[in-house]
Amino acid sequence: MEITQFAVEEIKDPTNIIEGERYEFLFDVAIDEDDELYSAAGIEIRAIIGKINEEVRMLNYFIIEKGANEYLDFALDEDEEQMFIDFCKEELAK
């Protein structure tokens, strides 16, 4: 799995109830054809990322098949999830 494009947007909390910062990342990913997640139309991963001080965590994510715009009932492997967290941490540090 490889990130080909991404977009990020800060999620504002006007009530200041949520501690730290929240971001929504939208990733376009390239997936090998032999992977069970593969789709000819493409796959997006939508992730909600929380940042408190320097700690960055993935709070939730959704895997979306772009052709049908449907959520897929799959989970990322631990190493894939860590890849996204590391990528987000690097982007938020900029």
C-alpha cells in the first residue's frame, strides 16, 4: 500500500470540549492487484487524527471504494496503520 495523494483539513471544535487538535486526512492509495482491498476504481482512506502536544494518534478511519463510493468492512494491518500515523505526524510537524 502506497500513499499517492492526500488532503488534510483541521476539524474545529467551537465548544473547546475536545482536548488537543483534530484533523481529517483523505488519502488516495495504490494497492497491489493481489491484495484483497484492490479495486480498479481505486481506494481512499479517510482518517481522523488526534494530536495532543506531540502525540499523534489515529482515532478512526474508513476505507472507501471510490467507484461505488462505498465504505468497505476491512481493517488496516498494524504496520499499515502505523505507516499512516507516521505520515500524519510528519505532515503535522511541517
